[in-house]
Amino acid sequence: MRSPVRASRRRPGLPDRDLGQPPRKEDAADPPALRRRTGPDRARPAVRDLSREAEPVLSAGRGGRAAGRDEHPAVRPHAEGVQGRDAVHRHHAQSADDRERRLDLRRHDAGGGRLLDRRRGAQLRHAELHHAELRHTGGVREIEPAGRGPAGKARAELIVVGCGTVVPEADRAASSYWVSSPGTGSSAHARVLFDCGPGALQALARLGLPWGEITDLAVTHFHADHVGALPGLFFALRHGLSRPRSRPLTVWGPAGTRRFFEKLAGACGDFVLDPGFPVLIEELSPGEAGELSGGPRLEAHKTPHTEESVAWRLEGGAFSFGYTGDSGPSTELGSFMRGVSALVCECSLHDSQATDNHLSPTRVAELAAAARPRLLVLTHIYPHFREDHDVTRLVAEAGYAGDACIAREGLRVSLTNG
């Protein structure tokens, strides 16, 4: 019985023929997708057997790009010669040891795998989620792991939840940053989430952060890579908590935030505005400030990105934090961020691709020189830029002499002064 599929591919008026014979001239006009396979070509499987192919290896420090093994010579240089980069550094030469390392994904270890030194065969625990290193002329020192101070007192800390862009990446969610601070006096602990881009909710779970106990949400603007996970967050707060919540959640945002949430509720459901506990929406114009749960002061500053976009500065009794959100060049923004413990600053593109609504290394260096933060955390870096360039080196070469690092999921920075 003739296959109905093959019958549909025959042109009307042509007699049947043996498919083992070479194709005829009159069949040459058939579209390539409809031409009959003959000879050895007929035996080629339609679906590849992936189990027989080389196991992918994720190159260290290359933003999640997969590289093949020896069976794939076209991509072998990525597996053999990629330079690993320290998590936090000032401009310094790449070491030979780093160039010989790669991430091993055969073991799941807190999402980070293990670093393998191929020359010595040593297995080094990938500890990026626990501390960051700073390169100085005097050697290497660590940022004190955030959480508890010397006397066991709770400390304010920043944890990077998502640091990506609109481009999906396997190893990073879009923009989202967690800042927690101890309450003052009788005030409760503050847990603030700055932006909530796609993938942020899953990243919060991976990091073991108490997403159900967020006290405040601060939105910089309404682009999808900064607010795309908000419906999922509020849906989880409505239906995913093991214990009902009664404590209010305050949403801070620029002008238009209330209207944005009303439209979100109209499209997704009433749970956005009524997740089972009070949701308070506070709009802050540039120059205005509000007091968060636990006592910290949150102030907004206009950024040249969208009509409503703002940057945030969070100030507590013994800590300060700044987040640019998305921003174009702005000298006033640097002054607004002056002296913060940590400044999370976008650095989207190379100087050769600079735009008026995003920052590049030269503009970041100018802003950071005016702000003089204790630590500059570069984020929102497009993957092609991050993979092809040492971004912190470019910022240093543009004139910034302070400490800087590239944001990554799980990076923890102590914000408490002293």
C-alpha cells in the first residue's frame, strides 16, 4: 500500500518509480524539502540520537555559552582556551591557573557546579555564592559575608537575585535585587525586592530567600525585563504560602505605578491587588522619599531611560544602597548616589554601541567617580558584551579607580558600614 505522505509528494501525471534509482531530471524542480531521498541518504534517521553526541561543557566566565569537546573541532577553542575571570577584581592580568579552569556540570552543587583545574586534576569548590574577592596591589581580600556581624548582630546585606537583560540566559534571571536590613527599635526586619524581572521568583527559591516575607517592592520602570515576574510573584503570594499572610506589602514606584498594577490585575486577575493581604501602592516622584518597613528611607531620582523611570537610594542608620535601574548618562545621578555602601549600576553596552538611554563603561566610570561607592556592582550587561570583553577592566581604563565587580546570581555584599 502506497504511503499517503509519499503519494501527496508526487506531482500529478508522473508514474511511480523505484526510489532506489537516481532522481530523474523532471524531479529536480521539486522543492528541496519534498525531494525523495535515495541510496544511503534514505537510511539517515530523521531524529538525532543525542545520547551519542558529545557531552556539553559550560565554559567558566563566559556567561553560559556551551562548548563542545574534541568531537566538535569548530567549537573546541572555547573549551580549551577560555579565560576564567575572578568574580570581583580591579584591573589585573588573567592568571594561567584561571585559564585552565572550567565549570563541571556533572554534579549539581548549589547551582554552581565545581571548578576543575585540568592541569593539576584538583577539584576546587565553586564558592561564588558565599563571598567575593577584591584584587588590590596588596593582595586579595574578601568582602565579609553578609548576614551576621562580629557580635552576632544582624547586618544589612545585598543579594543579587537576577542581573540579566532582555536576552534570556541559562545562568541568570533578569533584573532583581534583594536588600534586607534589621529593624530599628520595635520596627520589624525589612526585606526589599528591587525590580522583579523574568526568572526572579525561581532564583529567589534557588537562593533560599523567604520570598513570602517580602515587606517592600521597589520598581524602577515598567519594561518587561524589570517587572515580568510580578504576576507570578503575586500569584504565589496568593496561593503558594503554607501559612496565610496578614502583613501588608508596600509597592514603591514612579508615577504610573498604580495604573500599571490596575492594568495587570485586569489582565491577570484580582490576586495582583488582593493576594489575601493588604497591598499598598506608593508613587514617588523624583526627589521624594518614603519610609519603608523597618525604618530605612527610600528616595527616587529621575533617570534618562523612559518617561517615568527612576533610580533608588536606600538609606538606613548604618548602611546605604543605590540602584540605577536602567539609565542613560547622568551627572546628577552620580551625585545622588554619593557615598553608598554598594552601587548596583547598569553597564549594558560597549562604548562603541553607546546610546542615550543605557550606560557604557566610560559613562559608568564618570558616574561612579562622582558617586564614590564602597563597591561598584556592574549589572544588566548584554551577553555578547560580557562574553567578548572584560567589562570591569574597561571601566577602570575609563578612569574609575575604585573596587568593582560583575553581578552574578547569589552575590552577597555586606552593606553595613564599619
